[in-house]
Amino acid sequence: MAQIILSGAVAFLVAIFLTPVLIRRFSAEGLGQEIRAEGPASHMRKRGTPTMGGIAIIAGIVAGYIVGNLAGWFTGKDGFTASGLIVMFLTLAMGALGFADDYIKLWKGRNLGLNKTAKLVGQFAAALIFGWLILRFSNDAGLTPGSTRLSFLRDIDAFDLRIGGGILGTIVFFFFIYIVVSAWSNAVNLTDGLDGLAAGTTAMVMGAYSIITFWQFRYPCAPGQTGGCYEVRDPLSLAIIAAAGLGACLGFLWWNCAPAKIFMGDTGSLALGGLVAGLSVVSRTELLMVVIGALFVIEAASVVIQVAVFKTRGKRFFRMAPFHHHFENGGWAETTVVLRFWLLSAMAIMAGMALFYSEWLATSS
């Protein structure tokens, strides 16, 4: 528990003190956000606000992860593990992709960065490496960081993504991992459209996963045990990462809440999306994350619905997508949208936590 708290505290301090440094530096160099011309009119006042604040979030996560694991290493407890390092790889890989996107936007002074093909290739490469890594590095109990089975509250034995094995089974598994990585990274990216919305929502999700992975650490499966336990490799390391994500998001939110002094940019949103995806896969809770991260799912779904309806019927289903802009264009104040969406996210997280705990009670009795 001390490692988890320390990780979150260090991440918070790094993010909250590094962010104003970035604000001053980027403001002096004129590295400001370009605003979509078709966006809400009220957003035009945000033009020129420093962006790429995700650098502070990533720095906080890395610092919290390192300090938390070093504390365990020096006290004879779990230190750096395969699961933790693999999730950190995915987070940093997606953050690097977002950084490249932000850099191009700022260099060309427009709101479009990497083209769709470049993003697709970057996400595919990161997902491919991640999928390959999670099936290696088995521990003494034979557990690897990830598995080929679909998971809800734990692995579903009857649903192996590589059913039948062979080349086809391998392709299906890697395609699933790509869908998970690209879906979550894009969902968090789409949610990052209002001051504090993505940072606050991700902080709550990371708080939930700090508890979930710590619970998995407290109740590992002993040989022959099948109920009331979890077959997850290195859950303490995952809890340390989740706590670091929580602390970093809160530290950044101090400066990102309305009116935002800085935006996280794709650097932050893609990195956080990678963190969400990585934690869901390695903690064996991919489908549970859909419940806990329901707000991200709704935001992404709203864009899909908007595009599908417009292409088939020539009409807009929402006033504007993603979903938060629909309410903003309907007259809601930005802070009202953010606070109410936070409440929706909190309710979804409580539902997910209730499912997680009730299943543990049922299997442990």
C-alpha cells in the first residue's frame, strides 16, 4: 500500500509543478492550440492556449512508477515487473505518437497533425508489439502478463481469441489487441475537448483501477484455488501504475480545469488511452473497462453515430460530435457539461466497482 500511495504522490507533485513550467515555456515560444473553425464559437477564445501539457502527465506517470517500484525494491518487496514495464511501454509509445501529432500541428500552425494512415500505422505497430509481449515472460506459476482469452471480471475460459490456434487464431488475437488499443486511445482523445473533462474522467478511472488491481494483489490464487482469487501477474505493479496515472491527472487538472491554462494535447490523451488499454488487458478486465470507462465509450460512439447517420441520411444526429459539444451547442455552459459528465463517469465507475466486488463475494463464499 505504501508503494501505491508514494507513486500517486510523486506523480501528482511532478505534474503539478512541471505543468506551469511548460505553460511559461510554450507561451514564450507561441506554441498555442489551433481551434476547429466548425467548433463551438465560445472555443475561439481558447486559440493560442499552450498545448502538449501531456508531457507533464507522462513525466508524472514515469516518475511515480519509478519511485514506487524503487521503494519496493529497496524494502525487499516487488520491484519492476514484466507486466508493469509492458503497460508503461504502451503508454509511452502512444504518448510518442501523440507528441508527433502535436508537433506537426504546431509546426504547421493548423488543427490537423498526423494523417489517418500515419496514426493507423503507429497504433498498429504499438498494439502488435504490446500483444506479442503480453504472452511472454511467464512467472513461476506459469502466468504471463496477458492471455489469449477474453476477460470481463477475470478471464473467460470458454472464450479463447486464438480458438483453433494456427495463423488464423493468431491474426484474430492481434486484431483484437489492435482494436482495444486504438479504440481506447481514440476514445480518450475524443473526450479531450473541454477544459478538464478528459483529465478528470481519467483520474477517476485510474482511481478505480488502483483499487481493483490492489484487490487482485491481496487475493492471488493459491495452487488449486478457483474462487475468490485472481490469476493476474504482478497486480501490485499495475496498482502502482494506476496510482501514478491518478496522481498525474490530478496534478495536471489543477492547471487544466476551466479556464484551462494549458491543454494536454494528443501527447496526453493518446498516452492516457494507451494506459487505459494496457491496464484493462493486463489486469484481465477488458470488458469491465467498458463499464468503468463508459463515458469514453459514449464519446467515441457519438462520433461513429454522427458519421454513420450523416453518410446514410445526409443529416446530423447530434448538433455536433463528440457528444459533449452537442450539449454545449444546446446552451449548456462548458463547466456545466464537464461537471455533469464527471457525475456520469462517477456513476459508471461505481457500477463497475459494484460488479467487481459482488463477483468476488459470490465466488469467495
